[in-house]
Amino acid sequence: MTDLSLRHRIFAIIAFSFSALVLSYRSYLLFTLIFFACIGLVLFFADRLVNSEKIKERTAFVFFVSAACYQTFYQIFNRVHENNKQLITAAALALFLAAVLAATDQKKLPYCIIAALTISFLDTGIGAAFCILLLSFSIVKLKLLPKGNKSKKSPTKNKSTNPDTFSVLVGSIMVSLCCLAYSVYQAIKNTAITSEQLDYIFTYFKNTLGFSVVIVYFVIKIMRSNIKAKSFIIAGIVLHIALIPLYWFNYGWAFTSLFIISMTLFLGLVCLENNNIIDSIKNDYRNHRYLFLVGLLCLLQ
């Protein structure tokens, strides 16, 4: 939180702590504080995770993302009843959030690879959501990588780019693909159709519609841009959608919501890779500020 003034930092910590106490009391489970403690650690170090060049208000951005994901994260945490397993699930969710934020910074991609392995070990369902995001994003970044950086022997290297970028991206693709295959195998192995009703998603995941609108908005912006990896981006979306039925059968609507969030974050990361898309979104915000504010409120339901 070093990007905040001391006064705002204290206010943010007090506000988050108060919210955690109220929500934990409402759930009648004191152990829920463990969930908020894990997420709180991510918020506390938000400024060190997010790329400051791409996102100026880093802590505020992470607070909003965590608030938008709260209901889904909490329902995944709440579906586990044993305290030791809840602790593992809370750690996996916090690591999921931290790794996605770290993916905004090229230099932190190696940490995302380690996170993919760790999350898959802690929880295969959460691991699948993160691995498919990392796999899709790494492929897109590899496609966007300047040709001079795809080979260490090339004399036309871009000095401003890490010479190991190509190797890191290939490693990221291989690790996330292996972890995803393992997670999917475990889901198929333990397939059991859930008994959750359709209205469950409208009761506990009202912001799913908001995320769906954001996905459509991002797709339109990407398709209208000059980004070169459009076919790979579409493939990433298709991969996310393809896995939703499998995890709905096994884990219910909570993981359906998680994959929708993962798809939204994937497209958000892609948008951050293209300055034209960022400028277009900023222009839309200036011209239609109230529509954006309404949309942001829909994400916080």
C-alpha cells in the first residue's frame, strides 16, 4: 500500500478489517477471518504485485477486483467445511488473485509459473481456472512477442525486452498445460452431477451478468483493435467456456462464476498489452462515465 498516503493507508486497513469482522459475524463462523486474512495480505502488498506503468492506482484497483470477486471466492471457501481444508482453499484463492495481478508485469511471470504449480497442488478446481488463464495469456504474449526476441541467436534483439522472455513464456505454457491437464483429469475422475438449482446463481452470484457484459465489451474492443493475436484470444475464450460444464457438474455454480471471472481477467490482461485498446477504453469512460459507474456497481453485487 505504499502508493497510498499514510492516512489513506490506515483508513483502508480499518475499513477492510471492519468489513471482515462484520461479514465473519454474519456467517456465524469465526474461522472466516482466515479467508479475509489471506485476501488482506494480497491487498496489503498490492502495489508490489501490479505493474505501476499500466495501472496507476494500484491499491484501489486491487481493492475493486477483490471486492468484485468476493462473493465467488467466499462461496468456494464456504463449500469446504473442515478448518484445515478451508485454510488451504483460502490460501489458493489468495494466491490466484496475487498471481493474476503479478501477470500484469512481464518481470513477474516466473512467479506466475510457480503459482500455477502451487495452486494446482492446493486445489485442482482453482488451479484449473488459473492455469487456463495463464496458458491462454502466455500464448497470446508469445504471439505478440517481437520476432527478434523469439530466438537468443537473433542479432535483432530488442534491448528493452528481457532476453529470457521467450523461454519464460514457453515454460509458462508447458507448466500451465501440464497442471491444467492434471486438474481436468482429477475433475473427470471425480465426476458427480451437483444438485444446485438454477436460481442459486441468481441468489449468490448476481454479478455474473456484470462480468458477462464486461467480457462482451472487452471482446468488442479487442476485435476492433490492431492486436495481432485475435485468433489465439478467441481460442482462450473457447477454452474457458469448454471447461465450465465439467466444473459445474462437479463443483456447482461457484466454479462456473470463477471461470467467468478468470475469462474476464484474461481479457483484461490482454487489453493491458495494447495501448490503443487502453486509450479507447479511457475515451469511452470520459464520454460515458455514468454508464461505466453503473457497470462497476453491477460487478459489486
